[in-house]
Amino acid sequence: MTLRPRAWMLALLLTMGAWPASSADFAPKGAKARLNVEYSYESVGRKADKYDSRDWRVRRLLKLQAELAARAPASMSQVNAPDAQQMARIGQQQAQAQKMATQMAPMMASVEQIVARCGEDEKCIEREAMKMGAALSGTQQLEQTQKLGQETAALMQPDALRYQVWQATAQQGSYEIDESLHIVHADPICMTLPKARCTRDEKRQGAGAAPGALPEAVKSGLGGGFSLAEVDTGANTLTLRLPGALNLLPYTETITTDEPRGTHEVEPPRGPQKRLLDFREAREIKPFTVALKGGWRSQSGEQVQTLKNDRGETGKLTVRWRFAVL
């Protein structure tokens, strides 16, 4: 593919210097690591008034292990926005690039005229370019352009390598669901029952291997999920996007009740029913950054949050994670 003169000059400018070396401690590209996480959600409570009562116990456990692979080190974060110093440098680079473009505009116009005149005739382009170079030799315009080009090349040099991202390639895990709900209520339809109260018990139970990603996700290359880790050797931090459930979790819901038919507008099924749970509490954990403790190749931590579950019951989510390079 033939580059237009402006693109060719820019490419030449950006390759005038070598990529800066770094003394930071990075893993080789493709190195392996693991990111383990355990989500434990528990909620126990009771609500009651003169007529009705509601007692519940919820326990949801999700353990996941993501296999990660290291990308090549980079000078800019691929996860977080640039910091203030980096933004200032980007602004300087943009201003310098505009200054360079303005300085070279007459030269670029001449080059484009040569290309338009010579077409695909390379010898013609070379001959006319040499003529243009001879005409510019020793002129103040060429001297200023060369000086500005050196300044621009220096400013455009990438920062030292500072970041390394570890991207998920595969994921596996297990889960447990153990929940109960006991309801006593005084719906008028319950008047014929003892104490004029209806009783309703719900149980949710399930356990096993956490289901893998949907076929569509696997086909698009996202079978390992979206989890990742990024090491920032400059700020000495680790940014994590923890693994989450790749699919809904199967469980069995069993409802036992003495409620007469017609108690509910939509009659709920009774007896064991297959259901799927969206462990949405785990999605409440957004990407976060922590300070490194010791060598970055082995880090761990814990978070605790108070959250409401899918039935509006308040509970505690405990998240324990560990990142380790293999």
C-alpha cells in the first residue's frame, strides 16, 4: 500500500527514535498467572408486624479461578485513564504536532504537487524530490524545519515502559446456593385456616461446577471472561477486574404452602422447580486499584460490602481474591 506524503513524513518522524528501555521488572509476554476470587453472600433476618412475619436465610457462594496471560509491557495504561502528568504530556505532544504540521505545510504542498504530476512514476518522484531538496538546501526554512523536527521527535518519544496487563484466557469455578424463606400472612383468604394465617415456605438449593460462557461468547473469543490484572510499576499499584459468573447458576426451588388457590393473582408453581440464579451481587464489585505489598507477583486482599439481593433483603458480601504469577 502506497502512503500519502503526509502519512509517510509522519511515519518517518515517529521512527526517528528507539522505543525507550525500562529497568522495571516485567514478566515475558505470554507468561501465565491465576486470579482466584471467592464471593460469599449471606443474609439472615426477620420482619414482623401484628399480622404478618417473614424469616429468611440466604447463603450464596461462588468460587472462580481465571487463567491469565501477560501482554507486552506498555508505556500507557490499558485500563485506567492517563494521570495528570501523562495528560499534560499528551497536550504538549498535540501542540507540538500541530506546530510541526504548520511548519511543514508548504513542503507538503510541494510534495503533493510532485506526486500529482508524476503519478506512479517513482523515478519522476525521485528526480523532482531531489530538485526540491536542492532548492531548499541552505535555506532558513529547511534549517527551521530540521530543528523543529528534532524537537518534535524528542517530545514524541514514548514514555518508559511502566504497565503490564494480564488478560483472562480461561475460567472455571464452583458454586453453592442454600436459601430458605418462611412467610406467615393474614390474607383474608386464610380465615378458614388455624389462627386465620397462611404459611408459605420456599427453599432454593443448588451446587456444582459454575457453568461456562455462552456459545456466542466462546465464538467471539470471550470464553475466558473479562477479568484482568494490570501492574503499574510507576505508581506501584495493581488494578483488578475480578472474574464473575459467565452464565446463570442452576438451582432447585421448592415451595410448600397451605395457601388456598387464588391467594395470588398469578398462581406460583408448587413443588420442586428448576431455576437459574443471576449472582448479581458479584457484579457490584467494580474494577479497583490497590497498592502493592511486596513483590507484585503475589498479591491478595479482601472486601466487604452491604448489599440487597434480588428479593430486596439486606446482606453482607465478602470478596476474597488472590493474584499469583505461575
